Amino acid sequence: MFLSFHNSVNCITTLADIQNCRNLQELYIRKNKIPDLAEICWLRDLTKLKSIWLEENPCVEDHGELYRVTVIRNLPQLQKLDNLPVQPDEMADAMRRGAELIHPMERDSGPAPQPGYGGGGGGYGRPQVRQTEPTTSLQDAVLLGVS
């Protein structure tokens, strides 16, 4: 069964409701109002998703030249992004240069946003990225017996 969702040129602001569409293969949501590229994190478990058209949303414009590699890094199952095929060399580049996005549900419990990320307006604007250095919270230290 081939499933495609066309909802371009609307006022969609979040991708949260799409996370349950397990058989979705194509998603066309260009020209909407998605403010934060981290919204694509809602799509990570959609293993059948092969094509997404996200162009002309505020999150794309805000992310600039790293937009494409960031989407490919966070949705590595994609074969097509914004109607352009994902090339094998792009995947390697995405793993090097693309930002690892923080899921919107993880933001409230995580560390405070770094200056220049999250835009200060409810997490919108440039996406928050996960720190690559390991950190231990006070709660983790207690659970691990570290003092």
C-alpha cells in the first residue's frame, strides 16, 4: 500500500499529528508555517517515509545552507527531499555537517537553549541541537552513585 499526504499551502505549524502515520511514504507540506526544523523529529519513526517536500516553510529559510544536510541527517531513510533525490555523497556530508536536532518533547526537560538557538520564542527559529559531549545531570549522578 502506497500512502501519500499532500497538504501544501496551508497553515500547518507542527508535524506532531503525522507521527502516527506509520505507512506514510510521501509527505508534501511546502508553503506552510512550520517554524522550527526540529519538527521533523516527529517523523523519525516513520521508516517507510521516503520523500518529503518541506520547502518554503519558515524553518527552511531560518536554517540556511545547512537545512538539507540537517534534514538528511535526522531522517536518513529519505530518498528525496524537496523534489531532489538524496545522493549517496550527501548522506556522508549530512553525518559530518548536519545538526542533530532535539525532539520538541525533549526540550522542556533538557538544558537551557544556547544563545542563538531556539529564538527565545517557544523554541522557534533556528533549531536547538543536541550537545555532542557527554553530560551528567545531578539526577543521573545520584542514580549512578556518582558524587
